[in-house]
Amino acid sequence: MTDAVPNYTDYLKLGQLLELQGGLENDEQQLIPDELLFIVVHQALELWFKIINRELRLARDQLSAPTVAEETVPHVVHHLRRVNRVLELAVDHFKVMETLTPQDFLGFREKITPASGFQSSQMREMEILLGIGSKQRVRYGKVDPIEHLEKLAESGPAGACAWARVQAVQTEATFQEALRGWLYRTPIHGSMPTDPDDDAVVSSFIASYLENFNGFIDRQCDKLKASMPDAGDSTKRFAESKASAAAFLYAEDTSPEDRPRLQRTRAGLLFIESYRTLPLLAWPRLLLDTVVELEQLTLIWRNRHARMVERMIGRRVGTGGSSGVDYLDQTTKIRIFTDLWAVRTVMMPKDTLPPLKNPEFYGFAK
Ligand code: HEM
């Protein structure tokens, strides 16, 4: 028996793929061109979600090893950068969608009710893989997106498959957990969490950082007061920013049991961001930049989708029953990597940082 010679059509399963745009009628000929476009854009984005979820799993797996070798970090960055490029491309799909006019969309919108992107299990999979917390998830009325998918499992095989996908991902570790574990192990002034005097090194780093930070804020405040004698409220804001920097670095927002771990994790994050020009920290800082970019791009995607929806249906109720654009706008406030955003508020210029100890550890050895 001879091996079959590969050909383009068979390899890409184009026969099956091009049969999948028949809509509810299962017959593409019965669809107006606008509806075919509507289906294809959704399917294209679902394929991209598939790639995103695969890359996120690869990035998470590499970062969640008990010790992550230095040469592994570029691989993690590689997977995340691919996610970012796909997200940028995904945003552009809405331009194509906008060639559909509001009136033409109304021509077939009614028949697809109550189907909605709200039921996209791959979108939920992406959110869960990234590490969205239950508190961060937006509900409309009492409808929780995950519970909604659970109910959909009763609607037939496709609903059951979507729910199985979401159930499975809920048992997996998240990228956020992997990232936190890795940040926790950041060497601070050359000290590792397993070193006997690590607690003292970390405490001293946080204390000296805050001391310099307070001085930095005081200088800004004095400058403002000198140029604006009635700067009452602003003075208060400067005082608050000192208090919130301390609350962040001392992890006052978590339970006393979890506090030491979160303190060290945030200290690791701050250390990478502050001493980012050190050779050993070059890839770690790129990793953090890439995660921030990823979250920024998901927010841009959400916002771009909401603006496209507003252009298409105004302030109408969504086919999924939500308040439509109002609901979507609420989702643009979701933040998963909250610490990566928060650390920006407590950063300082290079020349105000506490002096680096053990510089040779970070690649300056002669
Ligand atoms: C004419 C085009 C579109 C309109 C009018 C539209 C409208 C809406 C509305 C109103 C919602 C809120 C839930 C609801 O009540 O239905 C929603 C959610 C959603 N849509 Fe679209 N959409 C469009 C195209 C797309 C496309 C092309 C995608 C790509 C996959 C998409 C993916 C989603 C997702 C993932 C959600 C859930 C968002 C979340 O809960 O965070 N939509 N859409």
C-alpha cells in the first residue's frame, strides 16, 4: 500500500470546512450575503480563540515549573507575543463586520435570538485560563456567564460540548497563578525565598523603597504647593498615594496568612520593574511588558466590539438578553493582572531607587 500524497484540500479539510457556513437553515444558498459574512467573521474569530487558548496553555505550562530556567522565559514571551498579534488581528475583524448595515443586520437578527457571543465557550476558556476571578466577572441581571453555559448544556450536543470545555478548564491552573509563582521566586538583591535571611532582605527592600518613594512624593508635593498655594486637595492626594503604596507593598488587601507570600510576590514584581536594565532581568521585564500588553489588547478588543455593536444596534437589548452596549462597556473595566497595573503607580525614576545590592548576581560580574 502506498502512502497517500498530501494535498492542500485534504490537509486543510476544506471540504468539511466550506460546508460549515449554512447557518440555521443548513443551506448557504438560503442565506443573504450579509448573513454569510456574519457567520464567517464569527467562525474566523472562534478559530483565533482556539490558537490563543493553545498558546496560553503552553505559556502557562512553561512558567509553572517549580524552577523556570532563564532560557525558558523567552519561550513564554514567544507564546504570549503570538497571542498579542492574534488579538490585534482579531480587533481588525470588526472593520469587516461593519460593512454590514444596521438595517440589513435587523433583517436576520430576530431569527438568531437568543444565540449570542455571550455563549462563546472559547472566550470564557480564555478568561479562565488567564485567571479571571469570580468577582471580576461581569453579570447581567442575575445571569452569570458560566452558569449560563451550564444551563446551555441541556440544549443539545453542541451546548454539552461547550459546557464540558468550560468545566475542564476550571480544573486547570491559570496563567495568573503561574505568573505569581514565578514572581514570588524573583531574586531580590540576589536573595532567593529559600535563603535563610530572605525575609530580612525582602523587608529591608520594601522599607527602603517606601522611604525613598515617600521622599519622592514629598518633593513633588512641595513643588506643587510652591507654585499653587491653594493646592489643598492635591496635597491630600499625595498623602493618600504614600499610604496606598505602603498598603500595596505590605499586601494589606489580603488575609494575614496569605500576606507574606503576596508581599514577596509584589516585591519581586517591583524589583524587576525597578532594576529592569540589569542583564538578568531583560527577559523577565519583557515578559511583564508582554502580559500588560496582552491585557491591554483584550480590553481594546472588548472596547472595539462594544463600539461596533453600538454602531450596529444602538442601545437595544442584546440577542442574549443583556443590556447590550451597557453590559459590554462594563466588561471593558475587567482587570485580571491587577498587580501589574498597580505597580506602575508606585514606580520611581532610576536615580531615586535604593542602591542595588549584589549587582554581580544580575550579570555585572567582571
Ligand atoms: C453585528 C455584529 C455583532 C453584534 C450586534 C454583537 C452584539 C453583542 C451583544 C449585544 C453582546 C452582549 C450579550 C448579549 O446580550 O447578546 C455580545 C457579546 C459578545 N459577542 Fe458580540 N456582537 C457582534 C459580533 C460579534 C463577533 C464577530 C464576535 C466574535 C466572536 C462576537 C463575540 C462576542 C462575545 C465573545 C461576547 C461576550 C462578551 C462578554 O460577555 O464579555 N460578537 N455581542
